[in-house]
Amino acid sequence: MMERTTFPLAQADAPTHWYNLAADLPGPALAPALNPRTGQPLSRDEMAHTMPEPLIEQETGTAREFEIPEPVRQLYAQWRPSPLYRARRLERALDTPARIYYKYEGVAPTGSHKPNTGIAQAYYNKQAGKTGLVTETGAGQWGSATALSASFFGMSATVYMVRVSARQKPYRTALMETYGAVCVPSPSPETAVGRKILADDPDCPGSLGIATSEALETFAQDPSLGYVLGSAANHVLLHQTVIGQEALKQLESAEDYPDIIVGCAGGGSNLAGLAFPFIGAQLRGGRPVRVIAVEPAACPTLTRGTVAYDYADTGQLGPLFRMHTLGHQFIPPSVHAGGLRAHGIGPMITRVIEEGLMEAVAVPQVGCLEAGVRFARTEGILPAPESTHAIRVAIDEALRCRAEGSAKTIVFGLSGHGHFDLAAYQKYFAGELTDAEADEDMLAHAAAGIPRASGSR
């Protein structure tokens, strides 16, 4: 028996369209984003200030499919379709009757799933006449994808990176600079938002909300720039569905189908990319599947947050979105899974949770790193700290199958490799990693600042 089974997919079978779950969701339309000044739904003209027309249509439209432009497909072809593996060595180590598969996005040039949307957004902004891109990033995967995508289309890139992540992951900064981007630790003295925060707290570790405010402020001052974002928005989740569409076809060749899908949850793009095509198939009469979103206990947006209209950024420069949120002022503990430290999650994820199509759990980081090490020692791939959250719960579910004697099929998303995250593993082996969790005082303080706009719960 092969140690690890690969289920390849021919380039001719790669997706030609992105899948839009909004077409199949039951009930009313998704709650619209709100203008922060008027409290009214954003108009298309208002949205046009921050995104090209094709992205507006993808953000708000209800068509089931959107065609992937040929130039984007050509760039995808450098690494897509990405592999689906059967984790036979891990199964054997766990002594479980479960079948475990993982969809591996670490084969992308930057080592994660983020270029799936980075390339698409860069393409549309280039078509709209923009000469540069500006964005924020947590752990640096999205910043790396933006830098790569900008370089492919001959554009400049400026990336505001959460300060604690910039310290923890200096090689992410080096990678962005290699692709030609400027990486700025956030909060920074380069923006009014950053200067105000530093004046109040010179040692502020930063947050994704702060970095977003800095990117939006920079974007507003330069009409040559396009603002791009790496998670949460409907169009971003849409672009990532190439992952799940490929997995559906690959599992067909394996003559298998998931009982359980597991994905790590920060802003929601990796999770949605894998799960939404399967959820859509279920809603259209296909087999039911249990989907588990896994988030860090240090930033428990889905498990301890509030569903309300809130800002995606700390400086309150952007629109209000109806989503699970811990509050736009929330600054999480400095855990190593920087890509999961978002105070809010994609509105589409919130809707799927509310429809009972997905469940959420929060797990501490030490157990996640333990699972990552176990996975690396059996499957040979070093996972990113974010991905270890999915691995932790996939292992737990496989052990539950062993206890119950049930041979379920588990599919999880391995959203990226951990080659730039060795500092986290060093701390784990040295016994220096702690299970920092968000305490009640921290959550209550941040929740007090959540706007109680129309449509909140």
C-alpha cells in the first residue's frame, strides 16, 4: 500500500468558473454592507470607490457561477489543480478506521491559498487602470500573495503587516520585498490612524483591524492605488472556491465523499473555499456533510462573538458588515496563527452558521502545534500554524471514529506550509508556547464598542 495516495486532476479538468453559494442559500438575500455615515446600504456607486465593477458584481450578485478570466486561469495553472492526498500514515498512527484526506494549498508560489484571490483582484484592478495595490496582512500570507500578484501584472504593492507578526515572521517580510512590495509594520507612523494608536500605546502589537485602517487611509489618498483584501468579503470567498470544486472531482476519482469537512477559520476564505462547493451540492439535493470551522481560543469570533453590524477596521474608515464579531477594537493575544487573529468573519460564513450548515469550535494553540508536529512526522509536510487548527480537529474526529468504530471520511484544508513559521515550532519544542485565551474582561471591553446598527442580533 502506498504511504500517501495522491488524487491528481488534469489541467483540462480545472475549474473554469468560481462558485457563488449565494445562489443556493435558502431564505432572504444576504444583509447588505452599510455606509458608516448614513447607516444605509452601500450603493453600487459607493462601492465603486473601492473596487472595480466585476468585483462589485461578484460581491453582490446571485448568479451561481462567474467565469474565471483567461489570464487568471493561465496564472492559476502554475500550481493548480492543487493536490488532494489521502493521509494513510496519519490514519495508521492514529489507529483509526476513518479515511482522512487533505487538500494542500502550500504548493502555490507563496505557500498558501491566498494567491487564488490575489491574482484575480490584481487582474481586475489592472483592467481598471490602477498602477499599484495597497492592503493589510496578518501573518503575511495575504501580503505575500498581494506582492506576487502585483508583480505578475507590473504593479506596485504596499502592505501593512500586523506588527507582532512582522516580528514573529521576518522572512515573510523578505518574501514580500523579493516580489517588489513595501512592507510596513502596523501600527505605523505613516498614517494618522497609526500615529494616534502609537501615541496611546507605543508598544501596541497591532491587529488586523488597525492594519486595515492604515491601508484604507493610504488608499483614500492616492487614486492610482487599488485596495485589495484577503478574506471575509463575498468576492474573496468566491475566488477561493476553486479549492472545493477541485476536491469534489478528486474525491470522485477516489470513489469517496466526505462525512466531515474541517477548515481553520479567521476571516473565512480558506474555510469557504473548501466547504462552500460541498454545502452548495447539499443544498441542491446532494449528500449532507458536517462542516466544522476551527478558530483559535485567543480570537473566538464564531464561538464567543456577537452577530451584529460592525466595522472591519479599527479606525472605522470602512463599511459596516453584518457578521460574527468580537468588536472592531478587539486586539487579540499574540498567538502564532496570525492569519486567524481577525475580530470579524465573512458575512457569508455567519449566514451559513445561522442556517445550521456549519458549526464552530475554538481550540488553544499548544494542542494545535502538537497536532502539527504529529502530522509533519507522519505525512512529511510542515503545516502553517493556522492549518494546525484544522489538523487538531481532524485528528480529534478521527480518534472519535476509533472510539465509536465508525469509518467516516474526513477532509480538511491544509491551507499552507509552515516554512516561515519555524519560530512557533521552536517555542513549542522549548516549552515556551502558552495557551493564551481571550478573557471575559477583554471580550466585554471590545464588545461594548460594537455599533448596534439595524439588522444586528
